[in-house]
Amino acid sequence: MAQDDQMFLLALNRISFLKPKEKLMLAQIFELSAFFSLHLRELEEILGRRIKSRSWSPTEILKMAEVDRKHLTERGINCTFYWDKAFPPQLREIYDPPVLLFYRGRLPDCFKPTVAVVGTRRPAGAARSHAYSMGFNLAEMGISIVSGLARGIDSEAHRGCLDAGGRTTAVLGNGIDSIFPRSSIVVGRRILSQGGAIVSEYPPGVPPLPYNFPARNRIISGLARSVLVIQAPERSGALITADYALEQGRDLFIHTVGLDGTVGRGTRKLYEEGAPRVDCAEDILKSWGWVLHKEVQRAMLKYKRLSEMDEMDRITQRGGTGSAARLARLMELELSGIYSRNNGDQYLTKRHS
């Protein structure tokens, strides 16, 4: 991408009164110098709407874009634009895709399915542990997780995925240079160290303003094949993600654990409106038409019940440790005919019609 093109897109991204689709449209019909010579009234005519903001300072916008470009080279922040090969293709499908994504780490593999796991920041009952187990069990089956790195359900889903050795993506509602809330910093570091990504459409320095988060949620659902709401009260941000999921044609599920009590009112509403409920990771995979062999289900249950130390000691004696050892053991099972795999590292078999 030419430097002027990159600069133009960074500058467009800094104009807060423009909608994502407007930024894309303007990028397609203008060049840098021509766009910033427009008067505000001319811009209103092109957009076909009134602009509430009276602040229009191309010089200041270009200065901010220049700072953003510096961050890309000096602070280890990456950026991919809508037309780039690296831009997640599933995000191009949504109604209002971001014109760009800032990111740290490694963007999710578009050829592997991803589940968005979302919910309240203040989970009640067993919702917290079920968010963790869903993240863990999906990751065990080769499914990646996307969520918002918030307290509660989001962080637990990320943590479960990481503990299973999986890759997860966190989408921020603030600038890419900081993690909010600060209580999620440790999880954020683990995401990057284990090959995942932290992404945001907001440039460095943008604070976590309340209206950023509903917009952030469209990216969470946009990156996913399916969206799972664990537990959500009324007016929960997770319900906004659910709305986006339906708008974007994503599968929407609710977890049975989130149906009870005041904190489950939003989840119950989704269920009453037709969202199917699930109890475990396998339920989501079955809805896709994927099923685990019974032998693999039994083996997974057996390994869960075994002492981690005893199992790792047994495998280590054959020359492996950690996740590498687990993969070696799974390969042994595959060679012995206990199970087959499909789609790379997903230990699944396609249901035949």
C-alpha cells in the first residue's frame, strides 16, 4: 500500500463523526489531498446527512494520523486495512466493517472456526465456571475463541481457552496501546504469548468511552461463526453482540446456566425469542453437523478424570511434555484407529447425510 493511501485511511479512521461504511465509501472515491480540501458543507452533501460536529480541522486530523503511523513502526503495533490480504475476510461480510484493524499478536486463522463467548461482567451462580469450561473444551477440539477481555464471562472464556493450549482473540473498546480493564492485563499478556491476538479499530490513546463498546461488539460477532451468550441481564452489552450476530447471519446460542435469576433476564429473553440453548461445547459442534467419535468422547472423559501429573509423567517417559505430549498421544490414538480427524487439528468427523 502506498504511503499516501495508508495515511488517508489512518486519517479517515480518526474522524469520529464518520460511520464505518462512510469511511470505506470515501476511501474509494477520494484521494488524500482532494478529501481534505472539502468544506464541511460539501462533505454533508456527499454523505447525504447533517453532521452534528462543527469541528473540521484537516490539519489536526492529519497530525493525529501521522502519530498513528509512527506507532506502527516504533511500538510494535500492526495494522491491516479493509483491502489487505491479512484483513479477516469474515469481517468484510458484515454491514459496517471497520476500515482498519490495529492489532498485536497473530490474527485468527480464517480457515478455522471461531466461537464468540460473551456475557455479563458480574456472573452469578455457576456461570463463571461454565464460561471457563466452554472456552477450555472448545479449544481442546481445535476451535478458537473470541471475546472482549472484560471482567467476568469474557475473561473466563479467554482463560479457559488459554489453559487448554488454544488461541484466542480479544477485541478492545479502546486504543490498541492499552488493555482495559487493568484486571485483564495478565490474561492479555497470555493471549499474545500463546499466539493469539488483541485487536481494535481504535488507534492508540483512545480511552474506553462507553459508546465504543457497542461498536466493538459488532467485530466480536463478525469474527465468529457462532456466538454464545453465557449469562446476560437486561441491557447487557452481550445482548448487543447477540443482535449483531443475528444481523450478520451468525449462529446464536445461549447457555442453560444463564437462564435463571435476575442476572439471566437477558439470556431468557433470547431463549424465548428462539435462540437454542446448549449445555456443552459438543452441542455447538453438533449444530454445525460435526460430531466426535464415541471413542474420543470416552478418551476425553478419561483424561479429565486422570491426575494431570500422573498422565504427564506417563507421557513424558516417552519423550514429550505439555501440549506437545498431548498431541503425540492423540497421534498415537489416530494411528491405532481410535479416532479420525478432519479440518487440520480439529479432532472431529463430519456427519454424513
